[in-house]
Amino acid sequence: QFVQGEGLAAVDTATEWAKDAYRILEEEEVENYWGFLLLPVLVGWFVFSRYFPVVTAVFTRSTGKRIYVRANFEYDEVNTKFDNGILTWGTDFLLAGVMAYLGYRIIKAQENKKSKNLGRLGATLMFTYSLSTFVGAVCHLFLSNVRLMNTPVFRFLWRICVGTVAIAGGNIGSVATDLAKLSLSQPDDISVNIPIVPHYFWFSWSVFFFGVVFWGLFSMKQPACDIFLTGVTQTVPTFYLIVVLYSRKHWKSFGVSNTSRQVFLFGALANVPLLPGYDVFNFLNLPLGIINLILHTNLGFAWSSQGYAILRFRQGIASCKNLEEDQNVEEKADEISTF
């Protein structure tokens, strides 16, 4: 009965979130030029994401190897590498648990009207990471040989694993948009005026690149490469997030310390070395389990930093009962408890 009750509560919560998200998209006032920019930007970044990792794989290419070989979810014994060791699926399960916990902490954190949507977006981002790594762990543990990888079950699960990475990109952008809109309520500390990218732009971003993944346009013989191609699609929303974070002199008027902003910056940039790193690791012929352990450890630090920073932002904003009148809010930035 307890499980049933909790399940129904989760469904009710998800339904409420979906309704609120639809309302935000419906009521959002946007400039017409965003509609004209959307399709060219999506197509252009798809082309960039598809070929940039291939061009940068200089070390393995110098030895005659190719790690980016088109698959369209058809795998073979010659080019396919997919690990089934505990270093891979074990760290995937660990990541899934940590990200789920961070999402839960963000949901349960104190909130007010201004921090409500940010908290939901942040929690959704963490749950997206959790789902991706959990499904990835299941694939590595139970579906790791070529015969099983060529089954509908693997193809469905791997679409979910990689597709959630695509969805996360738009989610990151929406977090940035929410912060950008919030920043306008305290204009005195703004150092650079930046455009507000509408939420529907980021929603379209997630849908478009999920479709790219679903139709196998990022599918490679080494499934890990699917993640790298899809990860490149997060560059634009991540860049926008960094611009938003540093468009203000500080966020102390929202109860957020500079340390929290720096942690957010670290979390946004920490995964950048993984793309060239995978090329180098393959060039050095490191065991696949060791490569995945390194990659997953890096992901853990990056994603945990993002989750921690979003939690701090949510708590800080929620501590400001009235952002217009609270004169002591800057002092609260260094006093808010987290864990």
C-alpha cells in the first residue's frame, strides 16, 4: 500500500509539473525572430555535432583506427566495442543513484514562487541523468554481446540511454533561461544585458535531438560514441548558461554566493575534456573498463556539481521572501545550509 501510495503521488506530481510546463510555454511572450532562428540553428548544430567529434579524433586516426563508424543500430564483431565489466555497469548504477538522490534533494528543498520552476527544471535534469545511466548499466550488464545488441530490446534501451542525454541539453538551456528571467528582477547588479532565450526554443532543442538519436543518425559501432556526438549538442545551452551566470556581478541579491556560481561553472565545463580524452584513451589501448571508469568518474564530479549548484540557487532564492525589500539577503548567501 505504501509503494502504491508513493507511486500515485509521483504520478500526480509529474502531471502537475507537465501542466505547469505547458502553461509556461503557452503564456510565454517571445520575439518573432526566435522562430526564424530555430530551424537553422538546430540543423546547423546537428551537422556540427555529427562531424566535429570525427574530425577531432586525430590520435586514433593516425594509427589507422576509426572509432566513429556509422552503425544505425546494426553492430558487428569487427568494429563494435561494448564492455560488460563491473567497472562500467557498477559506476553507471552508482551514478544513477547519486543523481536520483540529488534530484530528490532539489525537490524537497525550500521553495518560493520564484524558485519553484527552477527547482523542477533542476530536479528533472538530475532525473534525466539518472535514467540515462541506469538504462546504460542495464545494457552493459545484460545485453553486452553483439548478438544481443542487435535485438529490438537493446535498440530500444539504448535509444532511451542516449536520448535522455539529448533531452538534458534543452533542460540545461531552460535552467539558464529561468535564471536569466529571474536576474531581471534585480537589475542593479547586471553587468551585461543578454537576450532571454525562450523556453520553447529549448523544448524544441530537446525534441529535435531526441528525434536525431531515435532515428539512428548518431548511432555508431562503438555505442559510447553515440554519447559523445549527443553530448556535443549540449554545448550551446551550456554556453548560454555560463553567459547567464556571469552576466551579473554577483548573485548575492538572490542569496547565492560566488562559490556556488563557481561550482556551477565547474559542473558546466568539467565534461569538455571527455571528447578528446576518449580519443587519447583509445590511442593508448587502455582497457574499455578503465576508460569507462575514468569517464564515469568525471561525469560524477561534473553532474554532482551541477546538482549541488542548482540546489544552492534554489535554497538561496527561496530564502528571499521578498526580493524587493529584504536588505539582509546578501548575508544569507553564505549561511544557507545544504546537506
